[in-house]
Amino acid sequence: MAMAVDVEQLTEAEARAELARLAEAISAANLAYHTLDAPELSDADFDALKRRNLAIEARFPSLKRSDSPSEQVGGAVAEGFGKVAHAVRMLSLENAFLDSDVAEFEERVRKYLGAAALAFTAEPKIDGLSLSLRYENGVLLQAATRGDGEIGENVTENARTIADIPQRLTDAPALLEVRGEVYMSHADFAALNQRQAERGGRTFANPRNAAAGSLRQLDANITAARPLRFFAYAWGALSAPLATTQIDAIARLNRLGFQTNPLTVLCSGPDEMLAQYRKIEAERALLGYDIDGVVYKVNDLGLQARLGFRSATPRWAIAHKFAAELAWTQLEAIDIQVGRTGALSPVARLTPVTVGGVVVANATLHNEDYIAGRAAKGSPIREGRDIRIGDWVQIYRAGDVIPKIADVDLTRRPDDAQPYVFPHTCPQCGSPAHREPGDAVRRCTGGLICPAQAMERLKHFVSRGAFDIEGLGAKQVEMFFHDEDLPVKSPADIFTLAARDAANGLRKLKNREGFGETSVKKLFAAIDAKRKIPLDRLIFGLGIRHVGEVASSLLARHYSTWPAFEAAITHALPGTPEWAELTSIDGVGAVLAGSLVAALQNGPERAAIDALVAELDVQPVQALGRVDSPVAGKTVVFTGTLEKMSRAEAKARAEALGAKVSGSVSAKTDLLVAGPGAGSKAKDAQKHGVKIIDEDDWLALIGQA
Ligand code: 5U1
């Protein structure tokens, strides 16, 4: 949004128009941030919009709108819904952008299954909002949004108002969870926005925002008045299978009364998949609703079950996204943001431009090489054209990802534009910012003394996959970080908030604007509830570089308890048995191990971790999978060629039975499963006295011979 005119200079008509634009922009930003989890504005830009809104309202009090953003708290709508734990996790999809990504996917699946050829379904990927519908004995009992995949929001009453969603089913399994996408057609979206504008209400940036905003209304009457639709494409919990193939299961859902997408087809392999992608892409503009790609799924449901899942995505499906949307605009400034691990990230501040229905004012510039027109290994990108402040740049967006700069137009470069000089010191704390050899990123070396790093660590700490404290999001963390009465500078401070507040006399939180007795009580209760935390979430919450959600889960499953983890990592230096054990965990390499060890051995960082753990009751994590299987808790290594299944499938099955699969043999290994061609690992096993069995023995042991 252009903000050139001083508030004092605005005419009444201009002020009215700008308040309408600000209400829309702030509500879209709120929706993106709190509801869709896809922030489109930086916190600073968001605050600037709110400040300007307040300033205009202060000058023209009579123009204050009934839906004024100054009266609203972001995320309030989301908090109004009850929570629903999904009986079967709602997954997301891995993305493919290139034809070669699809070919790799198909090959990976074939290799995993040891299959020569496979059939896949292809169907449009609807750009809407996922919904899970639970039917018991044919009656719709519950509708829930995806949420974080495990816990969604109860939107049953709202879903009942959608004509495409049957209230009753005949001939359905006794328990059936139907999953699909709620969306709004282009025509309905345009009509809705027109009605909203005529009434002076809020208009929506695109059909997906309109669908999300309409479904997530606390008042179901509002949802009922919004023209939402639903396509079914999957299922969750079931008391009886729908069919033996994906295509037949979709046909069955259709016979049960659900809308299923008519462009769903069966493909015999990658050539037909790509041909269907091109066909759907060509028809995209005429479909009358937004789609953002094509989803391919293994057709045989038995094979889908064998393929199983990674942490959040199935191995048997992929979303092939359409090319990004493009627009040209001017680069006004380059800001440097400092991230959780000290990375200096250049952010382009742009003259706002609409790209695919969304106003874009910021884009990532990746790193200093990208600005200079160099790729990671020094080869030119954009044929070596650098990016300068004042340049006209081409922006692209693909789906929800942060907008990027694709190109620069040298013919429009201002005469006085200068090459951008990337800072070598941290703009937040002044510490030197270094680049490690081979790393494209320059990092602040200030660690936790850098306020930006400390704050980003805190934001990560309270984020969804980590401590996920209700009522304590990024905004609140920022507020407490700068608070003089109740400062929160490190995670442990969160857990001492209530006690410190109690000692604060008149300056108590409940007396502050924006807080009340009930909300403070709720916040403290939410914090208290997270003192009991599973080990994997704690490890992830620490925000250690290279230690993401998957690695945290691997580490927690390996060490099981905090004392075991902490003791092992504290002593793990290259050459020690603890280091050998750490790096033997499949999925833990030397870089990750080094980063973890540095965090737990470093003075101030370790002190902050110890202070945090002293406030917590860390829950042990069991190895995934069954605990009653003959291999539960055993450490297994596979080596040589497996003939009955791929290595990946063997590993996934072993883990599902509660075994730990390691990449190398040590004294802690219980079993080596050796196929033909086993080499040094068999020798290591003999050296350590580890039992060696062949693939058939292994299958007999796990009851799958
Ligand atoms: N069309 C389609 N969209 N979509 C989204 N199919 C589909 N399947 C999905 C998702 C998230 O998930 C499967 C893993 C069930």
C-alpha cells in the first residue's frame, strides 16, 4: 500500500478511502499470519499499517469504521473454535516444480517398492482450505480444519451450511472420515466482494482467503451466506476400505454423494502424468476456480500402505505445482534481517504490486551473492546482472512461498544506482558477520548477545512444532522481549513470568491495555501446561542450527530421556564413543552433530538451556512404532543387497516395529541384516560380536516371511 501522503494533508475523501484499504490490508495480514500461517508482511510493515490507521482515525474520528482494525485483535477468530484431534493425521504434500522432479518421484517410488511400472492418479490441486468430515453410521458428526495436521479447529456448524457437503450418507462404512478442499468459485468470489464493497464491508484478496475467512466465522449464519463448495479427494479413519485403488475410492466417494474433481484420471506412468498436467494447465483459466497444480498418487492402496509416510508427507503422493506468477515493480530499499541462527537475510522493500491477486511489498533476496548476480559456486545468475536499489525487478510467487525476485530490467536502471554493499557487521548488534567457506550466508557471530538472534530464538521456541504456547505467539514474544517490567529474554523467562508478575505490584500484566484478568490467567495456564514437554519438542524448541523437527525426533527416539541425551551430547567430541554413537544415528551427520555439540557445550547457550530445563518436566520419548514386537528397542543395521524390498522400505518397516535403524555397526548394535555383497559392516559386526542374519531370517523374525 502506497503511504506517500502525510496524514495531515489527507482530504476527508482520501482518508475514508485509505481507511477502507487499511482495514482490508490489516485484515488480510491478520488472516495470513494467524489463520493461514503464511505471513505476507514483516512485523514492522504490519505495525506501520496499524499506526497509520490509528493516526488517520485520530484526525478523522467520525470516519472510524465499524470494522476498524484498531478494535480487533489478530487471531481472535481462530481462538473462538474448539480444538479437534484428528484420528488420522492430516498430511500435506511434497512439492514438485519441474518435470524432472516428477520423474524422480516416480522412480523413487518404483525403487522403494522394487516395482517395474506403476499406475498413478492425476487430479487438480484445488487452492482452498483442507477439511476433514467425520461420519458415523452415515451421519455427519464433525468437521475440522487441518490445523497443524494433528489438531484442527471444530467448524462443524459452518461446514453443515455448505451445499456440497452431505449431512447423511447411505451405504457408507460405519465410520468414515472424508477429506477434501473447501473453495470458492471465481464468479462467487467476485459477487461476494462486490456485495461486501457495496455494504462497506471487508473485501478479500483472492478466493482462497475468501473461502478461509468464510469457513472460519464464529457465526455460522455468515458462513451460510457465503457460497462455499467442496471437492472430496481423500479419507482419514475408516471402519471398512472404500476400494482397493485410489481411482475406485474416489468414484465411491462420488457415489456416496460427494463432489469429486472431474479431471481426475488414471495414468500409466510419468509420460501420461505429465500429459495430464499439461492438459489441466491448459484448462486452468477456464475452470472457474483456482488450482495451483496437479496431485499424483499411487493408485494401488495396498502399495500406498507399504510406502507409508515421512514425518508430514506421504511417500505415495506429490503435488506438481504450476509455474509462478510474475509482475514488475521498483526496488525501494534493501533491509537486512537477522535470523535465529544469525543469518543475515536481505529483504527487498518494493513498491507494492499485485502478483496473482496478492499485494506484494517485500521479497526475499536470499543472500549477498544473489544480489550480486552470482550463484552458489560463483557461476552467473541473471547472466550476471546485479540488483541495485532503484532497479525495476520482476517478482514471482509460487503458491504460499515468500515472493522472490526473478530478474532485473537494466534498461530502466536509474543513472545514479550503485552496486549494493552487503554489510560485514551485524546491523542489530554490531558483531562481525562472517561467511564460512562454502556457505552462501553471512552470519552474525554475536550468538545470544545479539538481540535479533535472541528474539528469533524465542519466536521459534513458542512456534507450532516446538512449545506452541497458546496466546504466546511471535507478536507477544516481541512485546515481552522489550518489556521493562516483565522482560522475556530467554525461554526460561517465559516460565517465570507468572511469579515475576505476582511480585510486580501495580504494574501487573492484567492492568495493561490489551490484557485483562481472564486473558492473563489463560496465558499463565497455557504456559504452565507446557512445562510437561516431550523430549523431541524440547530439542526442536532449542532452535539449534541444523537441528530441525525430523532430526529432533530422531535424537529423542534414540536417547529417549533428557538426562541420557544431555550426558551423551555434553561428552560427544570427535573421537569419543559418544560422538561415534551420535553420528551412527541414521539421519545425523557430522555437521548436525557438530552444531548440536557446540550448543550444549558452549557456556552462555548451555546456561540458558539448563535454566530452561530446570523449569520443565521433560517427558521421555519412546521409539516410534510398536513396543511389543521382537525387534522393539533393538538397534539394527542393514547392509548389502536386500532382495525382497528396498533398503528404504526395510528401514521404514523396522522403525514401525520399534527398532532403531543405524547406519553403522558399533558395540551397541543388536543385529546386522546382511544381504549379498555385505562388506566392511559384516567385519565390524564380527569384531563387536554382533549377531548377523540374512534377509529371510529378518523377515521371519518380524513375522513377515
Ligand atoms: N487434489 C488433492 N489435493 N490434495 C491435497 N489431493 C490431495 N491430497 C492431499 C492434499 C493435502 O493429501 C493426501 C496426502 C491425502
